[in-house]
Amino acid sequence: MGDTGGVAGMGQETEGEGEPPQKIPPAAQHQGCEEEEKQAEEELPPPAKQPRLGEEAVTFDPELPVAPAAETDGGHDLSLLIQDTGSLQQHEPEEGEGEENREGEQNGDQVPRMIDRKEEEEEVSPQESQSLGLDFSQNPQKLTGAWAEYTSYPENYLKGCKWAPDGSCILSNSADNILRVYNLPPELYGNDWDLLTEMSPVLRMAEGDTIYDYCWFPKMSSLDPDTCFIASSSRDNPVHIWDAFYGDLRATFRPYNHLDELTAAHSLCFSPDGSQLYCGFDKTVRVFYTDRPGRDCEERPTMVKKQGQSGIISCMAFSPCQSLYACGSYSRTAGLYSCQDGTLLALLPPRHHGGVTHLLFSPDGQRLYTGGRKDPEVLCWDLRDPGRVLFSLKRSVTTNQRIYFDLDASGRYLLSGDTEGVVSVWDTSTAPPDGKEEVLQPQLQFQAHTDCANGISLHPYMPLLVTSSGQRQFCWPGDSEGDSDSDSNGNTMMSPQQVRHDNALALWWVGPLGVASEGGQEVQLPPSQD
């Protein structure tokens, strides 16, 4: 696997040859042929045989039924309890059983798992520990992270991080234009918390220029290689589809403007079912079908006859409950659109000081959260009454850098970093019921990094949090006499400003600390820092 964007994988289209691209095989049509699976498994490269992808190591399945959350001493349990997955590592299927179950899973069927529990031999997995829920009554415990990966390049820094939809791995973006994939540390599958070491990427996917946006395929599952891919967009390049199993380029989507010139997408978002890829441009959204790579797309202008949403579409998100999506733009506005034909349903007023850089729907689809650059507020909009702000959340954002925020699975807790490296946690359930707009105070704040905490992402169902840090550093005129000397060209010498360099990816435990009783046995959790 190469570190350059020119590496082509199976199904890749060679743009210079002008041939029609091959289709991305949809997950819904995947056939679990025993011989093909065996051959594919033998051909897996070493990076693909990490714990994220091995069936023996994967101890969770988002498709399994979940139990409702329960009340705990620390508040409402916000994690989803995955049932009957604790002993997957000890389960050895009989002959023919694994193939039959795998075929059912790939076709979207609920396959019952017959698991014999042996408590004396069973190791406690994170999936069992996650029933303890999120706990923001105390500072999270830092488990591990990645640092050396981002220090070899002098001006490198992270620009965001995102958990995979199945929670098996982490995707990061950085200033060296490389997307990296990290597996969930294998020590978390057992009780080996003290053996955690620095994380290393298992895949690197290099783009040709500055990466504008990137996203996971929403139906991604490490148990099905056909669903393991990532979309990314970079300056002066088409939209690339990367194979997250091998690291190769799988396909490209080529957007062209009215002058028939290739133009780069500023934002990306898959539709909830994964059949379409929405790309944001200047006053336009282009919709590609994931099973038809190439240049064919549907154009949806956001501004018609000088009315609508102007500016570059910088971010997008889909409602989990309704057939609509939201677009944020650098014109400081957010718009709601119909998924069917792209009709503008509502245009929210420009309340932000800078362009909108990130937005999220609440799980019930009744709220929309928006944040902007050089803007200290995250606004919560009431979609039952579009245009009305329910409350705002204060954070320190003093640069144009995109600062992400994230919601937990229930929509109760919102987390965000800031330019000072502080992560804040708000309990949105404490908002006034009368709808009177006010500024919510954070329930918890902790110093996650010494530099800008730009990326933040909660695990889909475990009490784990990943954050990323770093920002572009500038040189300033020196204050000392030596620094004020001029060089041979008569230019004033510049010296680095006293800045905080912290370019790192950090993994945090946001559940209870200490030892807890779980299922009649003791579960060893990360020790408290107190």
C-alpha cells in the first residue's frame, strides 16, 4: 500500500484512459460465496489483518438488537447495550455455520448467535463495559493516542477525527494531506488496560492537495469489506473513494462546472442509505449515485433568481427522522432541503459571526446544531419552528479553523473542543422548557490538549472519546536584539512566536472510573487520576 494518491485498487478508474469507471459493488447485492470469501481472506495484506478486521477479534456487531438505556447513579445511561456479544472471542462456529451466518449478515438479516457463556473463561469486552454508560461527573481518563505520526513533518497538525460507523476504527485528517486509519486498540477487547501503547495507523491514504472534507460510508461494517470505504475531496482533485480495507483508490466522482472544468467539492455527505453522495460547491449541491462513478450527477442549485442560500456549501448533514438535509455555507446561513428534489424548505437567518463550518441534527430530528468559524457560539435551532434558537453554547473559537462538535447517541450531551485545547460538555436536557433562549453552562470542562482541540468524536456505543489537536503556526517579529537584526537582503528577521505545539490524536475513557461490578464479576476500568 503506497502513501500516494495515485495508487489504484480493484475497480479503480484510470482517468487518463477515458474509459467508463467500474461500479462500486453495493453492500445490498453482496454474495457470500464460500470460495470467494476464502480466496479474499488469503489475499488480505498485513494491514488488513489487524484486530479491526479479524472475525475473532471483532467482538461487536451494530446490527445486533440493543436494550434500552437504564438509569445509573451518575445519570442517565446513554450507551447502547449490545447483548450476547461478550463471548464472541470464545465462540468457534461449527462447519458451515460461519458461512451461513455471514451470508445472512451481509443480506441485512438478523442472525441469532448461539453463544455458550463460560464465565470462568470469559474476558470482559468493552461492549459489556459500555453498559456502564457515559459519566461526565469527573474528568475523562486518557487511555492512549498517536503523537510520533504527526511530528516528522515540521508544519504538520491534525484537522479532525471521526469514528467509523461500526466503531471499529478511527479516521484522521492532517495538514500533510494524508488520511489515516487507526484500529481500536486490541487491549480494549480484554482487561489489559495497563498494556496500552501508542497507536499506529494501519492505513495511509494520501491526497494530492489540501483535503476539504472526508466521510465514512454510513453502512460501513468491518465484517463486510464491500462496505469499507471512505470519500474524500481535496483541492483541484475529483472526489476519491478509498478502500478502507486495503488503502487503495476504489473509484472517483468527477464534478465539472459550467465551463467543463474539473472543480473540487468543499463538503461531502452520504445519504443515510449510502446510495447517494452529496457534494457541496458554490451555490450548488451535486448528487452522485455511489453505484455509478464518473461525471454523471444531479445538480441542485441552492440559489435561484437571486433567492435562496448563497455562498460555498461548507458542510452538510441528513436528518435521521425526516427526508431532508441541511446545508451550511460561508454566507453564515443554514438551509433545509428536501431529499427528493432539493427544494429549499427553510432558510435559517444568519446568526453566526462567520461562515458555518459544522452542523448536526439531534437524534429525534427536532433540533439542528450549527457552529461557525471565528464564532464563539454553537446555536441550537428548533426545527418545529424554523428560525427560532432554543439556546446557545459558548466556546472559544478565535480562528478560521473548523472546530468540530459531536452529540452522544441519545442527543443529551454535546461535546466540543476550542482553540485553547479545552473540551466542554453540555447537558442539553437542562435547557429551559419554556423555549426562552439562553446560554447553557457546560456541565464539565477539561484540558484535553495544550493546543487547539479541533476534532472530537464519540464512539457509536462505547464510552470512548477521540480528540485531535493542532493548528497552523505563524512566525512573528522577534523581540530580542538578536532577532531584530536584518539579514543580507534588508528583511527583518522573524522568530517563532511562543506557541504551544500539541499535534496529537488522543483516546479517552468517558465512562465510570475504578472497579465496578458487572454480571456478577469485577470489571477493571481505568484508574482514577485523583
